Amino acid sequence: MIAAFVLFVYTSLDAQVISSYSFSQNQGTYIPISNSTNIAKATASTGSGVLDDNVYPLNTVIPFSFPFNGSTFNSIKVHANGFISFGSPVTSSSDPIGSGTAYAGVVSPSSADLQSLFNVNGLTGSIDYTVAGSAPNREFIVQWSHFRPYSSTAATSTSHHDWNFQARLHENGSIRYVYSMASQGSPNASSAKVGLRGATNSDYNNRAASGNASSNWNNTVAGTNSSAGITTNYSFLPTQGLTFTWIAPTACIVPVSQASNLALTNSGMIINGTFTASSPAADKYLILRNANGTSPNAPANGTAYTTGENASLNAYVVYYGSNTTFENNYNHGIRGNNQYTYTVYAVNSNCMNGPLYNTQNPLSSSIISCPASVNDITTSNVNTNSFDITWSDSENGNALPINTVIEVASDSNFMSMVAGSPFTLGASALSQPISGLQPNTQYFIRGKRVSTQCQSSYSGTVSIYTTCPPTSSLYENFDSVSGANNLPNCWGKILTSK
């Protein structure tokens, strides 16, 4: 076995996000390595002779600086549980991608709670490594041979898994996993954790499958959480030579140009924006919003921003993504009759050490939002020929002069307006008396606010009946009444008991 204490060697570079690695698969050929160095070999099926949860530190064993997640490594730790880790922890895991262990990184071709075979049909588990190729196309290869998922039931010649797989680390930073898995009989199923992890389990790039005809090793999907895995049973194993490849993103460069042609439109309390992508196109855009009289601070390279107020940017982050359209509304902080300036920065982020922002002459344009509408209309002092209307103040700025418009009509379509309607009032008005009405008549009320540029949507419609006039005659034949409780207006039912 290899000595347990080694010097860990790596060089820090710019940040690189594991989730930005690209994935592909193809059908290759599994070729066992030759001229290899043995790391460990099983000498028994139980006890200290079995390879199970062992960790083997290999000091400066990679003959080139292997670039991974923004650092370079030539020392690794090889785990009997089917993965390689970088960094100082000498801690085993059956789920290293989802683990909270502070690995500097994880390369996991098939991690699980694994155990070596020993003399099962002549098969005995071992872990070996070699270097193939010549600079600048060398590969450091670690090979796990004749392993199975741990089981309290001993492997037999008629019932066992036989897992063989390789992790191949190319000096250009790409990583390949190659598989040759078989089984005898009907051994128990397991879940293999397959993928990459950065310095934390929130930075991952893994594969998932359910272990059935439509979801298995040969048609995996990207995992949606760091502990996702590939359910593996004897019926759905990878085809021999199946190869998974992860390729690191290229180095980031600052976008050479900004977006153009920013067009802003408003409709009620909604502001929409569209612009033309930069050329050559950036992969993302950061859109900031500022109220009149304030300016944004330049974004910081290496930082991905989320929607909301951001003190460091002195702005509201409207959007960070690849689209060239966006929408802002009340829920995003838009208020009526305010001037807003939108600033668009081109960003390159799907690359090493990103995101990088072009902060020179960003695209910018301003717009004044439409006024907020009239709210909370109520009536009071209702008489036979008049009533008063009141409403609450709205959240409007003073970018443009605005008026309040109140409409009163005797029909819900507002075709038959009362005298004086629509009533055009100042922005600060919060009430309006209405007179000259007919008694016992239903009236409909709505309002809006109008600026010199645009107007709000109408408020909800409120209805009210004027009161009944005094009567000198109590005659009513109720000929028009239908049903037990449909009395004419101005009449009420008095219930008495015998």
C-alpha cells in the first residue's frame, strides 16, 4: 500500500466553475491499461485484505500539471469507493459529489460503497494507474478492476457484479470515464455517483438515471442535485466501452462589444425592454435599473448577480442571463410616474474565470413609467340625487404632470355619463362630490390617472344606488315581482309571527 501521508501540491489559478464543463458521451472501447503501477490489490474477501473504503494518497504522481476547477494538481487521492479527490482530506465517501467534505475537487467515474472481488471465477479486485501518450496529449489513467457494490451477502460464482472502469485525466483538462461492467445472476442493485465536483457540493456536474429501459447508463440526464446518481442493476448496465467525457470551458475574454438598440416601452405599470445582441455575441447580459438622478457602479468580474436591489452596484438588478428581452413591473419595484434608466452590460460567463464584464460605454436608455391607477374607490353621503366619491392616494412620482380622471355613468359600459363626467382633477385630489342624479338609480364609478405621456389602467368599477324619494302613495301591485324575495327597489318585507 502507499504511505498514508503525502505532500499535497497544487497551484491556484482563476476561478473555474465545474457546472460550466460540457458533457458528451460516445461508444468507445474499454482497453485495460498495461505497463501500470499497482496501487492496491485484494488479498482476501473479508477483513483487511478486502479493498473497501480505503483511501490511497499519491504524491506528485501526475507528470504534468492537471488543470481542474481553476487550479492545477499533480497529487491526488484514489478511493476504493470509485473516485479521485484533490486537496488535503483523507476521507472516504460513497457520495463524494454530494458530500460536505472539503475536497478541493472530485473526479467520480462510479463512486458508491464499493468492495473488491476476491478469487470469484478467477477475478480479484485491484486499483492501478499509468500514463499514456506523449506531451502535450498525455493522459493519467486510474483503473478500478473487479469491484462490486458492497453487500452483506458474499459474492459467488453465480451471483455477483463485476465493475471495471477508468478515469482518464488529460493534460488539457478534459476528463473521460470508460466502462466495462458485467454481472452474473441477479445481484443487488446500487446507485453510482457519476460526475465532477468543485470545492463545495454546490458546484457539481453529474449524471442521473432511474435504472430502467428508458433511463439508464446509456441515456442519462444531467443531475438536478449534487447527490443524483445512476441506478445500476444487472439488467441495465452500460454498454461495453461506454465513454463519458467532460471538457473544461475555455478561458474567458471580455466581450469586445456592447449590445445596441435598446428600446423601452411601457404599458400601465409594466416596462418592457428589447435590444440587439452584441456582435460577436456575448453569452449573457447584465441589466441594471436606476431611478432618476442615480448611476450604477460597474459590475465586478467574477461575480454573477441575482435579481433585486444591490448595494455594491448602487442599482436594481433587472436581469442576468442570455435573453435580449426583459420585463419590469410593480413586483420588481416599478412605481408610477417615475423616470428609470436601464443599463446593459455584455458578459462572458460560460468560460474559465468568468464572468467577465465589458464596462466600457454600456448601452443605456431611460423611460418614464405610466401613472399608478386610482385605488380604493368608496362612496358616502348617498342621497336621492347625490353622493360623494373618495379614493386613496397612489404611489406616483413627479416625473410628469398627472391628472386624476373619475368617470360616473348610469350603465356599466360608461356610455351614459352623468353631467360633468369624466371629471378631470389634479393629482392631489382624493374626493369628488357628484350631484344632479336620479333617485333610486344605479350608478357606476371608475377612475384612472393620466400623464402627458401615457395613462394608467382603469380602476375596478364600483356601483351604488341613490336613495328612494319620499312617497305620498303606498300603492304597489307588485305585478313585476317574481320569486319570493325579489321586491322592487324602495320596498322591504316586514316579517311577523302569528
